[in-house]
Amino acid sequence: MTAPQSPADRPSDRPSVPFTKGHGTGNDFVLLADPDGNAQLDVSRVARVADRHHGVGADGVIRAVRSQHLEEGRAVLAEHPGTEWFMDYRNGDGSIAEMCGNGVRVFVHFLVEKGLVDLPVGSSLQIGTRAGVKTVTRMEHGYSIDMGPWSYLDAEAAEESAADAVVRAEGLADPRPALSISMGNPHTVVAVRTFEELADLDLHRGPTVDPHPVHGTNVEFVAAHEPLIREGVGRIRMRVHERGVGETQSCGTGACAAAAAMRAWAGPEGSDSWLVEVPGGVLAVDFVMTEAGAEHVVLSGPAELVFDGELHA
């Protein structure tokens, strides 16, 4: 028998904050609208909200704040005056992350559905992130994001697309070479031989990466379809262990990094268009040249809002 709650303990008597739960191919988020930047998102509060047993449960927490009310947002506005909204993203453990490709799509869908922006199909919107400004275009069945350029984390690896790290993981019989790629956040991509080997990985325990990046890294394990390229499109399957979170159903920037690595490894037989299968669905990744002659990565996929609720302080 439990003791009755006092009135002060009852959730209905405490301040509440509206939230929305959303996901992009199974990569799920708690979204908060905080236009004026008044909410306090400390590490412990974010971790409590993201906890799947004692909180709402999510891979990350996203705060929608007008750029002018956040230091990083003001820096974005100085170079991109039209970037009204900033995506303040936190990993499930409360740590700050630079960017989340699935999160950007869900973030923009949240802004649209809550009436915070007007974005008809075919129109684009600039969003501020800690990895720079991202241009998001609304499609008939989802959103595409110009993720900007990708790069190798190791300059020497760029010359030969060679391995620059070694990864160990539960379920792998031996250490595997890996390629480190930046999409504004760090990734380490590992190729495995078969879909069966990919499925047998135990990612409850984090992989070890040597050398280990100072700020950590997301680790993507990738297996190729046979043939790799069909009708001009590359097809791969991916699982990911995200820093600060663990294994997730999907990772947008991880899909971009995996496609970049596989394209590099494929050499002349590679493609500029890829479909990346993740446990939560399928993402499209395209490599396009801008008018300025720079190669950008475009990520496309769905975004869904699942339910609304209230967080009690």
C-alpha cells in the first residue's frame, strides 16, 4: 500500500511544459517549443525526459528556439539573417550534439504542424544548428536536407580512402578497419561482410574505436547489397551506435557518412545516389555539385509526429 500524495506532489498541481514526440525512420525525439529561449535544459533534465523507463523516452531532445535568443543562434544570424529558428539538440544522455539529420526533418515538421512556420510542399527553409545552417525542403512525403559538404576526419585518409581507425565490437570475430568521416559531427564507418554478420552484432555495449576521437564518435556498421549498384543507385544496410545514446533505429548523418565511405571504397564503380536501409526504414542520400563547384550531401526521408503531452517540472 502506498502513501497518498499530498496536493503539492500531484503532477496536476505542478508547472507543466507541452512537448511533442516525433521520429524519423525510428530515430525518436522529444520536441519542445521555446520561441523566446526561456526553458532550461540542463543535462540531468534532458536525461530524465529521454529515459525510456522513467521518462518519455527518446534518442534525443530538441528545443525549437528563435535564433536571436541563443548565443549560437545569434552567431548564425550574423551570417544568415533569414535563419529564424535554431535547432537546440541534445543527445539522450543530456550531452550537446552538433547536428542530427533525422532530427532536422522532424524539427521542421514540428515547426510546420505547430503553425510556427509556413512551408508549402516544394518550399525551403533555413534552420540553424551547431553544425551550421541547413536548408530543408518540404516534399510530398517527407523532407530533404542539404547537409552541406562532407569531409574525412583524417587528411591522409582522404588521399587513398584508406582506413584510419580500428573498431572492435561484440559479435565481430576480429578487429575491423574503419574510415572516419565528418558530417558536422564525427562518424566511424565499418564494412562487414554479410547481412547476417550485421544482424549478429551486439550493440548494447559500445564499440571501441582506436584511436578514439577526443569528442567521441558515432559508429556505423554497413553491409552491401549484391550487386552494390542497381540501376545507378547504391544500396546498403546499416546499424549504428550513437555517442551519448547507444544503438538507434536510424541516424541521418550516419547514413550520409556510410554512403560517403561506401562510395569511396567502391571507386569508379560507385554512385552519387544511395538508398540506406536502417532498422527504422529507408533513407536516400545524394551527392550533388553546387553552382560554386562544391560537393554537398542531400539527405531525404520521412518525418512523423506521434503524440503530444506535458512534462511536469
